[in-house]
Amino acid sequence: MKPVRLPAAATIALPRWSIIALCLLYILPGLIGRDPWKGDDAASFGIMWTMAHGGLDDWLWPHIVGLPMPEEGPLAFWLGAICIKLFGWLMGDAMAARLSTGIFFMLGSVSVWYTTYLLGRRTEAQPLKLAFGGQPEPKDFGRTLADGALLIYLGCLGLLLRSHQTSAEALQIALVAYALYACARLLDLANKKNALKLGITLGLLVLTRGWVLPLGLGISLIGLCFYRQQKQYQLMLKYSFPVAVFVASSWLLAVSIAHPYDSTPLPAWMLWNSRQIDLPSVDNISYFFKYGIWFAWPAWPFAAWAIYAWRKQEKALHISIPVSFFGCFVVLAFINPYAEEGILLPILPPLAILAAFGLPTMKRSAINAVDWFAVMVLTGIAALFWLYWIAAQTGWPVGVAKQVARFSPSHQAHFNGFSFVIALCTTIAWFAIVYWRISRQPAVLWRAVVLSSGGVILCWLLLLTLGLPIINDRISYADLTQDLVRNMPHNYRCIDSNVDPSQRASFAYFGGLHFASFTDQPCDMLLLQSSRRTLNASPVVDGNAFPGTWEVIWTGHRASDRDELFSLYIQKKPYWNNFSLP
């Protein structure tokens, strides 16, 4: 027997304008008005920026102004570079690159919504018919579930930062969501068109972050077809997988023919992929559960309940598809030896879809517990953001103001009326939603997650409006780069360096520094990063790594990071001058 008994009044869908507004409020903060963030964000932007301002070799051989970056794949960087080419003159290169991130997010959100809608209107997912009628129509039920899935997806804590970064992971999760949609279409209606859509998506996943995840997903889908005794696996073998290989091999073939910079990224790319597979270990499994609990909140409690509630209909498409995707990604996380958030991201779309089917069967007490948790925790976080902003603006409370000064020593407080109005209006809207939820106790399905997603959007928007100047000052290399440029000669040949990829990208973008590339001769400038915890003075140049005689001409660090030390050297005597001809 189906576990769902529901009146039509519970399937009132959200207005389309409200869904669009929620998505825009979610994605726009963090894309507008900020510098590239240290880490994957700046490093990925560096690859896009290098491609956009380079030639064919730069598009085929991903690198950051000469630093090879053969890992992952080129697709996300191609799309970001295209956005820079098209819109960089209008909104700046960094903002234009983040435009691609916004497109990735919208693709993922729409895919989650339509996949849930498609699965939710199927016969086996419908609620039981009521004795006197009044049960919802299939389309109304599917649309309401889709609204709930999207709200859960937006409320997932692990999606928040990664969906705003210019990285391949943002595209990967969007393609995973679209693969769910393509698979649901194919298993719902077996035809060549749907099989080709699935194949193209798998091929694009290979070009985004390697072949390990698409390969595991393909095996999982074949197993799903045999489990459900469906013959769509024949279409997958005939159309989907060959098309996926064709799409993925386009870059590999182009690299083999063009041979950019008289080399190829393929061996390093294959090595990176092969290193994603290892035997499961206690560390891998413990990392998954330790960080997955908060990463997939609030999706996993509803998803777990959905599996339990629908346990007697485990072969139903709305349960078996997201479970097969989720199971595949869990196995891949267990066998991945690298403990990183990127291995957790793919689980979010299937969990959000699965969680939506747990909403109709969730008990009122559990729903109220999730609601009150969201209200207390997220309202408290929002209040802290306001407190720290007030302290930064006024110097009161004194203790909080000192914490802000320690976090960002060089920050000069200034009032931004536009950001203040947006933050204030969003806060008022949050309390209106809380009052509406508490006072009316609406019976609609998505009531259980509207506070969770709304609270996450509130906190993110407050952070990226009230706190954006402080964050930029804390993690940006813009000021440090300008100080470096003022203290270096203008007629240098090139710069060699040991800085990490994100720092290299920031120095090149903000200062226009010319780092050593694939074809450069030995450089006459050297930029080294060191740690003040291990060195009392400027670092000594390693004669084996950088032979010759060097003289330090500048040292500096970001005001917010006193341990991080950069030193700029100029070459006084090249190492080859030490040798004389017989």
C-alpha cells in the first residue's frame, strides 16, 4: 500500500515569481562585487582568464599563466572563458567568469525541479484515493513535490559556497542534476532522443571532472535497468555510451592533433583520474559521515524517511532512480583517497529529489522540529551578522569591534546604503515568513523546508552584503599585488615562483605580472612565499631549484595574514655566468 494520503489543499504550488526570486536571491550574492576568493575560486578563474586572453594552445592545455593545471577537465573553464570574451568588457573579467557559475546553478536548479515533477506525476507516486474524493491531480502533486525538492536543494549547506565559486565542481553538480532528468526521461519513455541526451551529459561530465564519476554512473544505470527489468539498457549501450565516448574524446583528439606547447596534458589528466580510485579506508568512510551530516542538511533526514516510508515500493521510479545515483556517489566517495568536499557535492541533487518524496509522509512533530531548528539556528546566525556589522560601523560593542579588527586589520568601515537596504528588507521578509509559518500552520507539503531554505538564503545574503567589504579585505590579494607592482622594475623578463595556483592567478590578474610560461627562458625575477612561523627573516633562495645569485628587493604580506610572507628577488648573476668556455 502507498504510504501517502493527501488532500488536494496540501498541493498548492508556489507562485513562479517566488521561485525565481528565491533562486536569484540565492545566486546573485557572491557573484556581484567581490574579488576572486583564495583557493579553488581564484585558481579556476585563473585558468579561464588565461584562456580568454590566450590562443588555441591555452584553450587546449589548461594552465594558469604558465602553471600547468591538467587535472579535472577543460569544459567549465571553456565556458567561463567564453563569458569573459563576451561580457568581460562590460562587467569585468572576474564578474563575467562568475556569470558562467550562475548559469550552472540555474541549470542544476531547473533540472532538480523538472526531475521531481516528472517523477512525482507518475501513477505509482500518487497518493491514495480518498473515500469521498478530493485527492490532488497528478500534475498538481508533481508540481508541489518539485517545489519542495527545489527548496531542499537551496537549503543544503554544502551547496552554498560551491555554487558561487568559479570551479569545475559547480558545473559537475549541475550536470549530475541534468543526468537525473535525462535518466528519468529515458526510463519513463524509451526512445533514441532521450538516450542521446543521457549520453551527451555523461560525455560532458568526463570533460568537466574526469571519467571516474561518469563511468560509475553508467555502471549504476545498467544495474538499475536490470533491477527494474527494463530494456532501456539496450538504448544506453547502443546510443548513450558511444555518444558519451565521442563527446569526451573530442578534447582528447584535439590535443593529440594540435599538440599544444609541444606537449600534452593527457598523461597527467589520466593519472589524476586513476588516483581517484583506491580501496575503501576507515578515514574515507569516517570523513563521509562526519562532514556529510552537515553538508547534506536538511536533505538527508527527509531522504532517509522517504526510503523507509516507500520501502515496499522500492522499485518505483521516483525511489529507485535517486537511490541508484546516491548509492553510486557514496561508493565513489568511499574509494576516493582524497578527503575533500568535492566528493560530497554529487550526492545533493539525488538527495534533494528523494527528500521531496519524504515530505508527504513526514509526521507533524518531525516537521515542527526541523522548522524550530531552522528558526533558532539561522535567526541566531543572522543576528550575529548584524551585530558584527554594527560593531564594524560604530565600534560598539567594543569586544566585538576588536574581533572584527583582528579578522581584517586593514579594513576601513564605510556605510553602503544600497547593501544596507537589501539586507534590511531581506531580514524583514524573513520574520514575515516565520510569522506566516507559525501563525497559519499551512498544510502545504513544502511548509517543512521553506524556513530552512529561506534562512540559508537570509544568512548568505547578509554575509555577502553587510560583510562583503570585510571578506574582500581578508582574502583578496588586490592590495598586496599593487604594493608588489610599485616595488618591482618594469623591464623584467619574467617571474618564476613557488606560490600556489590561486595566488598565482591573483597576482597575474590584479597586477598583470608576467610569470614563466611553457616557452620562457630562465627568468630574472623570483617571487617566493614562506611562513613566518618557520623563518625569522626572508627565505633563502634554494640554489638547486633556482640557481644563480639573487637579491631581495621587496617583502610583504596581507594585513589579515601575518604568517604568510612573500619575497621578491632580482637576479644579479645568472648561474650560467659561473661557467667559462675552454
